[in-house]
Amino acid sequence: MIDLARTADIDLAGLIIRPSLRLVALGDQEELLEPRVMQVLVVLTRAGGAVVSRDELVAQCWDGRIVGDDAINRVVGRLRRLGEGIAAGRFRIETIARVGYRLIVVEASASPAPPSSAEDRAASAAESTKRAAIPIVPRRALIAGLGVAGATAAGGAWWWHRDRAAPRTPEVAALVAQARDSQRQADRQGLWQAIGLFRRAVLLAPDDADAWGQLALCCAVAARIATAADRAAFAERALAAERRAEAIDPGNAYAALARMRRAPLLGNWRAQEQVTVRAAREHPEDDVIADALGRMLQMVGRMRESIDHFTRALTVGGPSPIAMYQRVVSLWSVDRLEEADRAMEEAFALYPLHYAVWFTRAFLLAYTGRGAEALRMIEDSDHRPSTVDDASFALTAGLARALATRAPSDVDATAAGYVEAAHRGSGHAENAIQFLSAAGRLDQAFAIAEGYFLRRGFAVDTLRFSRRQGTYTAPDQRVSWFLFAPPCAAMRRDPRFGTLAGAMGLTRYWRETGTRPDDRAVALG
């Protein structure tokens, strides 16, 4: 396994590779790499032009774990863009079909050679298509590609205004990179760490508008998931950081995203989407923005379109548990189950104990006729997320059993358990609505949905699952993506869904944007 901290610097035809800092530099330009990308670059460089097999890459960069071809292809694609970008054509990666890869050094004065195989040409064409999809803004120079987003964190590739200030110092760059890594954990602890690291970064670089904007974004997300007592304090911090970013860089994209994160989510999808699309145009290589755009599309039932954004996020930013599980949900929702299974297993191989990945796999198995496999997974107490309470595992086991047996007694017991849990937590309410819809208990499903989204009748607490996990969802921040997932198919065909969608503002969104959910059978009222 490559130990970056103990790997000496490498001079590759004038391109300086600093593995311990995860930096590559050419003249006064620097770019920060994701750890796995740097490991693969080191292995290929050390090979001195020899072919390195995929198995060797897995052994040295993934510690021999089982990884899919997509994971390796993403890293190689990232290195190819590096070669074409800051490296100015000083190296290229050649694919040796059915064998592996080799890194070829090109003289600084020479033009980079074209891809030498059909696979290389296809990869190059695919990358060109992706770059053309969102125009690159020339006033910003790419420095890094890291990040996650989701219910608990936000991050992404960061950029620097070279026309406004000097490039980041290695110390500040390292702090920002560490903040991104913390955000990737997609939980409260990771988000809190990211906030601390960004605060340190802006102390050292008080004129770094994007660092201020990203600090604001983290604080805004923290306000969304914090207790009522802490929510105002985080929102105040977010506002202060937004103002600082805007003072340095009027119209700063991260500050604009933070401002929208402080606004209500429920019923505000069009405005959130518009701000996120603008940010994506300004930062086409920012994986967290791509992920956020995919998430917004999920909220309004546009699952098919969201897949491309999640794929892009994973391509430019590397593995992320939140983007990976969201992509699984979108694939499953548009009847691409085989692809969803492959994506799920890739995510589970990388993040076997991440709460979102673990539960997504359990639910996917249970809702697709593999209840016995889901139960084996749930009952394996040595390999379950440690931050989750036993009651949540018991509910999930009941769900898997009820869906497998369809016995009235099992369905009744699980339904009763979920209805009771839905009062205690908004996350439980989301799961309850899905189970009750799949089990044909539509009256109960709609009753909880009205309480969850509209605060009518059924009371739903702001706590998501348990105080042990410690995250909350305020009523105006409730998510709607699960309404468009397969378990809620029966609800979507019920006339009451159109009434619910209208009251939530979904119908207005579809009318004003000229769009519709992927499920054409949905009852629009």
C-alpha cells in the first residue's frame, strides 16, 4: 500500500509531484489531488513507463480490496485530465487492453500524443463530452477535486480567483483538503470538523473568498441538521461568512449556495435549482455542486436526470458515500436494477459501515424480493454501523421479514412499529411512508405524509432517528425524494398524491419549469 506521507517528491519532466502534500506543481500553478488519485499517479510514475496491471493498482492503492472497474476508470480519467491541464501535456496515460496502464512521459515542448487505443479514444471522447456539457469559466483555475454532499454535509472541488489574489499556500490548501475529507464522512462529526478546518483556513487566508463561502455553506448545512437551540447560532455564522465572501468576491457561488441552504427547502425547489445550476456553470469541476444538483432533481421526481449529476460528482471528485447511495436510489427508481446492484456493491465495498450506504443496501435487498439476504445482513451485529440504535435495526429487520413473508401478522407488527417510530423521528417517518405504501397501507401512508410535509394531523418530531446520531430536520427542510422511489409507487398512483403534491408545491414547480416526474403514471390531480 502506498504511504503518501513517506513518499519522496518526484520530478516528472518539470512537473513536481509532492505525495506527502497531495500536490502537483508546475511553475507557480498548483493542484491538490484526492489521496487515491495521488497513489495511482505515484505507482504509474515509479513504474518508469512499464505496464502496471489493474491488480497491481488495486493491491498498492486500494489495499487489495475488491473494487469495480468504475472506481479505477474514474481515477485514471482524473489523471488524464491532470495531464491535459496543469501538467501541460507532460505525460499521458495509455491503456493496454485487458492488461493495465502505463504512464508515458512527453517532452515539455512536444504536443501530447492522441489516445493510443480504442478504450483511450472512448475515454477521451467521454471526457470531452462531459466538459462540453457545462461551460468552463476561464477566470477560475482548478486546484482540487474532493467532496461530499447530502443530508449532513456539503463539499466539492475548490477554485481560486487568480485575477484577484495569489494562489493558496500549501498550508491553506492542506486545511481545505482536510475539510473536504471531513465533509466526505457525511455525518455530524465530519461536518463539525470541516467547519473547524475552514475557520482555520480563513484565519490564515482572510482574503480567500471561496474558503469563506465554503465555511458559510458548511455552517448553513449544520443549521439544517442541528438542534433548535443550535440552529440560530449556525445560521448566524453562515450569514457572517457569506457576507465576508461576498465582500471579497461579489456573487461568490459558494456564498449563494449557502444563502439558499439557509432558506426553506420544502416548496422552494425552483429557486434552489436555479442557484445550483448557476454555481455548476461557474464551477464545472466541483463535485459537491454536481451532487447537490442531482439531489435537487431527486426532490422533484427527476431521477433519470439526476443520475448524470451523481456520476459526474463521482468522476471528478472520487468516491463519496452520499453521492454513491443517491446514485443507487436514482438507478433503482428508473428500473435500472442491475446497474443499481452493481453501484450498491461498489459503495458497500468502500463504505461497509457507513450508515447511509448500509441502510440503502438493506432496503434495496428487502424491497426487491431479497428479504432473506437483507435479514442476514441486519442480523450480523458485528458488521453494522456503530452510530445507529438497536431500535432502528429492529424496525429494518421487521420490514425485511414482512416484505418477504407478506404474512398479515408480520405486516401488522411492522406497520405498528413504524407508525409509532414516525412520531419520534422524521427519518423514521420517511421510512414508514415507504413501507406502508409498499405494504398497501395507503391510508396510513398518506396520514403520515400529511403530518411530515404539511404538519396536518400526524405529529412528526424534528429529531431524525435518535439522539445518539444527533441530527434533526426542521419542518421547512423536509426532503421529498423518497416519494419518487419504488416503494412509494402505489402512493403515486392514488388520486390523493395529486392533492398532496399540490399542497407541497410540487405541482407548481412542474408547471413553472415545464417538467414532469419520471413516473408518468403519477397522479397529478
